[in-house]
Amino acid sequence: MSCNVLKTLRNKSEVDEVIRSTEDVVLVLRFGRENDTVCMLLDNILEKASTELGNMAEIYCVNADSVPVYTHYFDITFIPATIFFFNAQHMKVDWGSQDNTKYTGTFKKKQHFIDVVENIFRGAMKGKVIVNSPLDPSDIHKYDLVYNDI
């Protein structure tokens, strides 16, 4: 059921190519797993929003286990994680938490995801690499970050 409409990237070279070649729209990469129920909920939201965001975003699913270099680089410990790019630039969003690099979990509503993408697009068009979240803080999942000194 997961990612029926959305394109799936299967390995690091496919992810690299999409990041390099996507221009003038927000690139949305959903890192997760096909059989994860939370990923399925998020994919449903992404699929429904994809037509409304057709001129503003390209959305892809990525199996987190198939690209360990990205999973490690973006510190993806909770699934799903959604990461945004614009013209090969990693776009960050101030979610009101310590981690601005990704959105963890699923969006509560399709409109929340649309609002985030529109906000990233407008900010990127103005040259920004970090934007403020348009979502109410109560609509954003909170996770505590734990750092290990190894």
C-alpha cells in the first residue's frame, strides 16, 4: 500500500541524482519503511498533497535501510523522517525543537504538509536555508534528543 503514487528511490546513487537534478521546486524525501504503519499514514498524506503541490514540490519515498549513509548523516533514528531540499541545498525548518534538519513522524493533516512545503518554497525563493515552521507547536511531534559520548 505504501508509496503507490509516489516515486521510490532504491539506493544512494538514485538519491544523489535526484538531489542534484531537482531544480526550482522543493524536493521532499520521506525516509521510512514500506510496512511501517506510521509511514503508511504519512505516505497517504504525501500522496494526497502531491497533486496540489505539483508545481512546487517533488516527493519521493526512500527506504531508510537501503541508504545507510543518509540515514547516518541525517541521524534518522525515528521513522518516518521527512527531509527537504531546494536546488540541492538542504532546507531546514525551525520546528521549535533542537533538530531543524528533518520532520520526524507524520503530519496530522494534509494541509499541514502543504503549509510546510509552501513555506519552504517561499523561503528558498528568497535565498533562505532555514525557515520558521508554519505549524502550531501543538501539531508538531516532540522527541527528546539523546547524545552519546563515545
